[in-house]
Amino acid sequence: MRGKLYLCATPIGNLEDITLRVLRTLKEADLIAAEDTRNSIKLLNHFEIKTPMTSYHEYNKIEKAYALIEKMQNGMNVALITDAGTPGISDPGEELAAMCYDAGIEVTSLPGPAACITALTLAGLPTRRFAFEAFLPMEKKERREILSELVNETRTIIIYEAPHKLVRTLKDLYETLGNRRMTLCRELTKKHETAFRTTIADLIAHYENEKPLGECVLVIEGKSRQELKEEAVASWEEISIEEHMEIYEKQGISRKDAMKQVAKDRGVSKRDIYSYLMK
């Protein structure tokens, strides 16, 4: 009989946030795979969990995944935990879960804390639609590409960042996205938890005289649809109405329909375009 992989969410700060189901699973599993055993042993000792533990992290994720899968194929149940939060979100648990599916191993996720969701609900920005980017890439070209993709993002954007890289990331965001409303969430669920509602520019200014501390989650407003519409209209104003008409007529569109499309592009009435062309 094959074993099973349990993705166990652990507290992101406050130990009281662990669920009863996760505690039971960690006690009953045959093996706990932890991102950092030195960090996780504190959690296990606090709850008097004696289950054997092994390391599973970014630098051994493929080789160790094969070893863990072999154990599960032989009947062992493995509980995966990350340093904090839900495994598989911005950590190597993603690879282990995928490889388990490929190997025919059953996977289940035990819900619980996740810094991205905690920050989103705390931020006071729209929550219905959001884009989670985790940590931005360090490689310059890839970082620029990701940031450029976010320029016209209408969803609320969530980004993780370490304190010593915060100011650089804020400056990159300001240069690419402009000044946006945002909330900086720090030390989530801990004693010194803060949710700093501000703007990107004001936050950069704030940290000119203060050193950033604590792991950070940046929750940034998306671009409004009205702003996108206005930018689209403005882009058409760079060419004349005659040139605009020519674009559509060269596509075989009738003059009447071309006028209708030009009017739509420019946010004016068809009559306005007709009157202009008749002058």
C-alpha cells in the first residue's frame, strides 16, 4: 500500500495559528520533510512532536524528491513543511508535489497560514482579483521583463521581499509602475506586526532615514481600467485622424465602419469623426 504526501501549513509567526489537523498529521506521519530542520525543530519541540525529520530544500529538491517518493511508494506517509506558511507557495514543495503526481503518489494539502493571503486581507486594497509574484527575480533581464508585465496589471499585486533588498525593489517598482497606493506588511502575526498604508514614493522617502526590518510583503494597487482606457485613447492622438482611418481602410474595412472604429478608439462619437473628415 502506497503512502501519501501531506502539505502541512505551519505558522508564519504566531504559533497559535497552527491547526489541530496539522498537529495530528505531523505526529502521525512516518517522516517530516522540512525546508530547514534547524528552524523546524523549534516548532516540533514546542508541540512535543517526536516524528523523525529530514531536510528538503531548494538545493536538494530534485534528488531528495526521488528519495522521498521511493519511501512513499514503499508505504511511508510524508509530511512536508516549509520554514513558515504553506508548502508549495514560493518554495520547493511545488516540485515535490508535481513529482508525486507523476509517480502516482496521492497528495493532499492541509490549509493554514500563508503570508500572501494574510497580507492581502490586511492591506485595505481590492481583494477579489490579485496577482501573486512572490520574490522578483534577481537576474536583471528577467526582473525587467516581469516588471514590464505588471505595468498594465489591473489586479492587486503581491510581492515578497527581504528587508535588505526592500529599497531597491521599491525604486524598481516606482520606475516601472509609477507612484501607486500600496500597503507594506511586516512581521505578520508577530508582536510587532505592522500594515503601513502609503504610496511607493512615500515609502522610498521613509526608508531614506530608517533601516528596513523584518520580512516584508508588498501589496500594490493595480492600474484602474479607466486609466488604461485613457492611455489607449491618448496613444491614438499621436497620429492624425486621416492616418488613423487609413490603418483600418488598408485592412479592407469600409469607410463607414472605419469611422466607427476610429471614434471608438478615440473615445468620441462617430459624428465627431464624420464632421472632422467633411471639413
